[in-house]
Amino acid sequence: EGSMDSFTIQKFETSSSEWAPVVSGTGADGTITAEIPEADTGSVNLYRTAILNNCSIVAITSAPARNILLQSSVTGTRIDLRWNNPFPSDGAVFSVWRETGNGWEEIVSQVTDTVWSEDYSLFAQNISSANVAYQITALQEGAYAGAPVSRSNTVVAELAENIYMPNAFTPDGNGLNDIFMPVQ
């Protein structure tokens, strides 16, 4: 009788068409945690987990999964986000997270598409930093309760600050646009 608590995270190398180990570790009670040093977050990569037996031989591998590559673009006041599904053969449910200088907040959940947009003029008064940052989390459809989520890279949307100040006034005493001054 033996246990399989050792694992390796493997990355698929397209140049050789082989799985190469990138990090190893041990788990406990069927749970493993790993951080991939020097992970390439600028491109989509395919990974899997290989569980090793007591002789350090691969006993079983997980289904492959991809990292989530999040991209953003800004057109006028619209912020568009696009990302990939990390599960090659399954669907996923996504959440969009936003950071405006007040801490991360989940702004929408149960998204099943890999595109999402919002108009930042609707929340501009709540921004306390120079930029707005976004992340995506994903959960494989049908995952068990409490399953860990996959998290994307962070993107920063560069926002243009648009300040409107009228350039004319009508000092005719009718109560409309009689005084020219900034609004406090």
C-alpha cells in the first residue's frame, strides 16, 4: 500500500510536442497547491498535473488546462475585456473583478461568454486611482462546491479623464447659466 502525495505541474512544449515539468511539490489529503515561477502570463499555455507514485513515476495525469490570458481595450468610455476559456474540453463560468483604488470587487458573476464590456462613465465617480484594473476568475462547469477557481492575469485599463466645462454663459437674470464658475 502506498500514497501518492507527490506531484509535478507539466507544461506542453509545442516545439517538442512533449510535456515538460515546471514545478514539483507535495500535497496533503488530495489537495495540491503550486505556484509556477517565471510563468509566461503573456501567452496562453497548456498545463496538466501529474501525480507521482512512491518511485517518482507518473501514476495519473489530470485533464489539461490553460492559463487565462485577459486583454482589455478602451474606446471612448467603453472598456472591453476578452479572455480565453482555460478548460479545453469543458465549459466555464466566469466572474469579472474590478479594482478602482478601493480594493477588488466582483462586479459580475455567472458569465458564460469570454467577452464583457462596461461603460466607465457609470462608475467614474467611484474611481480613486489613476487607472482601473481587472481580473477574471473561472470555474469549470459542474465543478464541486468549494472547488478552487482559476485566475487570470491583471490588466490595467488606461482611462482618459474627460472634464466638461461650459465655455459660455448667459448673464440675463433668468436663473439659467447666469454665473460662469467651476462646479464644486
